Amino acid sequence: MAAKDLRSGALSGNIEAVRKAIKSGARVERTDRFGRTALMHAANRGHMELVRVLVEEFGAKVRAKDNQCRNAVMDAAMRREGNGMCPHVSTCTFHTNMHEGHADIIRLLAQRFGANVHSSNKYGATALTYGAHEGRLEVVRTLVEDCQ
């Protein structure tokens, strides 16, 4: 139950739910069936404060990789996962910005926590590859200018 609460809290950005789940016995490095950790989910969803809490308070490993060898930096560079998108997603400024990738999280993971921005998945793609492929200019700029 605690592991399910950890994943749910990471996806929704609920810091208190994540703290409670970990204190109830969920391991911070617990993975789902795809090998994804709470840190990867939080990075992908843009939950900056939760990313910080997972690493600083609970020692989440920034270099952990999922079943496809993706890490949290790659997840932050990618389009947000999940359902419930606004029907006006192409014209809605809020949603356009939300789907631009999370350059601030990439900076935090790389500069403060030492994440490897050059790491590649099992197909050879890196965070820069994801950002460029998806047209995430701010992510590309961050990876090239701030994280070398």
C-alpha cells in the first residue's frame, strides 16, 4: 500500500503523501513495472519541490535508470506524461508552457545533485535528444549552456 501511495504522490506532486508513504515503509527507490522511480515521475510531471525533497530528504538516486535506461533528467526533458489534458491544449498558454519540458528541474538535478545530462538510454538518446526532437527550446538551451 505504501508503495502505491508513493507513486501516486509522486505523480500528483503531493509532498506530504510521499513523506507519509516513505515513513510508512515505501522505499524511495521502489520502481514500477517499467522501472520508474518516484523521482522520475516527479521530474516528468514538473514537481520541482518534490524532486528536491526526494533527493535531499530521502536520498533518491539521480542516476537511477528505468527499464529503457532513461533517467530523471531525460524525464524532465520530455513531454509530460498522463491523461486529463485540456481540450484547448494547442491554444492554452498554461498547457503550452506545461508541456515545454522542465528546464528548472534539469538545472537542479545536474548542477545541485550531480545528475549526468549526457547519459543515454538503450537506444542512444540523451536528454538533449529528447529536448531537440520535441522542440523544447528552453530544455535544449539549458542542457547546452547551463549543464556542460
